Amino acid sequence: MSEQTMVVRFVGGPDDWRGRVMEVPVSDPSDPGTMLISDHVPWRPDDEDLDPRAVYTPDPPPADQRVWIFRGWFPSSRYDPPVDSYGK
């Protein structure tokens, strides 16, 4: 069985993902998105998760499902900058 893939563009988020275009696996086409490891995570105190993942998902249809938008960090922290502060 071959894995289904699609080419997506990442909008917003940390510098290492913002604006990138790449082919990604699609495990569940009804629930697209990903949580990516980033080298540009926001500061957090030592008692919180210091390696959060950058969360990207598309807007609901009829929006282009090949454009994945930064939604924030997982797990989130009260110290995380606002999502819209990351640019497009």
C-alpha cells in the first residue's frame, strides 16, 4: 500500500517553516494538518515543555487544502507570542 501525499505551503509560524513548500504524507484526508519540530520555539520556563511543536492546518473547505496555516504551539503556554505576530 502506498502512502498518499500532497504538496502544501506553510503560512505564518516560525522562521524555519514559514513560506516553505513541501510534500507531506496525508494519513487522514478528512483531518489534514501536522505538528512540526522547530528550531525557533518561543521561550518557556524550565517547568514547561521546552520543545513544543508548530501546529499547521488548512482553513475548512472551500479554502485551498494545500495551504496550511500556523495555529500555534502544542502544547501551548501562556508565554507563547500571539499567533498573528509570526507574519504570513
